[in-house]
Amino acid sequence: MSVAKLLVAAFPALVLALSARAEEDPWKKDHPLISRYPGSEPMGSPGKYREFDEYELVLGKVKSGDTATAGKTQHLEGKIYTVTYRNPEGRSALEIYRNYESALTRSGFKLIYSCKDAACGDAGKPNAELQFYDPGSVRRYLVARLERPQGDAYVAILIQAQDPTSTGETALNVIEVKPIQLGLVAVDAAALGDDIARTGHAAVYGILFDTDKAVVKPESDAALKEVAKLLQQDAALKLHVVGHTDNQGSVAHNIDLSTQRAQAVLAALTTRYKIAGARLDAQGVGPYAPVASNDDEDGRARNRRVELVKQ
């Protein structure tokens, strides 16, 4: 009997476990939006995700110096994936570039910037992910954007080699724009009280709702408990509970939605925590009092909030 057959017969569970591990090998995983060029292997480590971070998208010629800069950049925030591949033998930077370019356009991406060789600029590292070789190297760089309802996705690909005969490498970066997940830091009654004493109001980001809904989510309980604690510690305190939205949708709809959310918070405080209803008042102002720009997802997330305003 062969060794393989013997292992299967004697240790079937072990063989299955080893097979599962092989299938889960992170070195063999690609980003779901864009795969590696066939034959490419990660250099140093597999692709890495950062759930939320910032990224300076290079959209112009790189200029060297103490700190390399790009003639034009776009600041992005969201989920970031980075990986650097060693290119397969016998494949030119142009061939790899054309394959990525074709795959992206077929998938609905729009190319928004590209450069070749010296036109990409000088040597340097204009952001934390991209390292440009000197102008004499072979270089191909492209940036593409996919518009999506849940947030645009950007792909930045830098393919380069020291000379036309060397293997070279490909740096692949995927940035999925999304708002930061707020409400992860616990709301503290003392901090809320300090804000109200200092400014007359306090924003509470830990009170959460589903999109376009006015039902308080269960994960809001910790924040509600601290608001109730604030009111219990100061029996004379009376508050307006004010709902805020971003500017997506009609003003009338957002006014109504923000009012319903404020009423839901008031109801939770009076029913669950026995706060006297006479101490609270629910109002909704929709998009009329933003604290950030509504032009990006991060700003819209900051604008969607509940505020406590001293009466």
C-alpha cells in the first residue's frame, strides 16, 4: 500500500485537516476584486488588510526629495489591501500591465490615471505603500475606480523592474472607500456631562440605527445606559434629544427620520431606565446642522448622530 493510501486509511481526519489548511493558505488568496497575474508570488508576506485607514492615492508625477511627493494626490479613507508580488520569469512589465488594464475595464473600472517609465517621475516613496524606482527603471503605473453604492473602490498598480530583462515586481493596492465605524468607543456619562457643561450639548455616536430605520439597535444599550446615568446623577437636568442625518435623500424625509429616531431614544430612556418624560424632549433637524462635509462617507457618518442639548 502506498504512503498516501496508508495515511488516508489510518488518519482520515488528519488528511482532511491538512487539506483544509492548504486550501486556506493565505499566500494563495487574492483580493476578490482583482487577482494576481498568473505565476506571481507575494514578496515577504501575503496580502494584508487594514479595516479602516487613510491612503494618499498618487495621481501625478512623483518628485524626489527628503520626502517624495506626487504632483497630484487624492486622500481616501476606508478598507485597504496591499501586497507586492514578484513577477514571473519571462513576462514583461507591459504584458502584466495590459492584463491588469484589460481585467479592470472588463469589470467596470474606469482608468483615471496612468504613466510610463520616466513620465512617472523620480525615485521615492510618495505614500506608505508605493516605492518608485529611479527614472531609468522600467515602470508602468495605473489607477482605476469602480463606482459602487456602498462606496467606490480604487485600484493602484505599480509594475516595475530595474531593466527590461529583470523579473521585477508588482505593487497592488485596493482601497474600498467606506465610513469609519463609529460607536466603538464607550460613551461615558462624565464626558457627556462635561461636554454639556462646556458647550451646552453633546454628540452621542454610540446610539445606532439601521440605514433609513428608526429602531434603536441592541448594541446601543451601553450608550443609553450612560445617558440615563447622566440624568440620574443630576435630577435637575433636562435635555432635548435631537436627531441628525446626513444630506442623502430629501430634506423632508430626513427631518421625519431624525425626529422618529429622537423619539425612539426618548422612549428607550423613559421605559427602560425610568427617566421622567417631562425631563426630555425629542426633536429632529435632519441635515440642517452638519459637523462635517457631506461630500464623503466619513463626513456623512459623523453627521448621522444623536445629540443631547441642555434645555
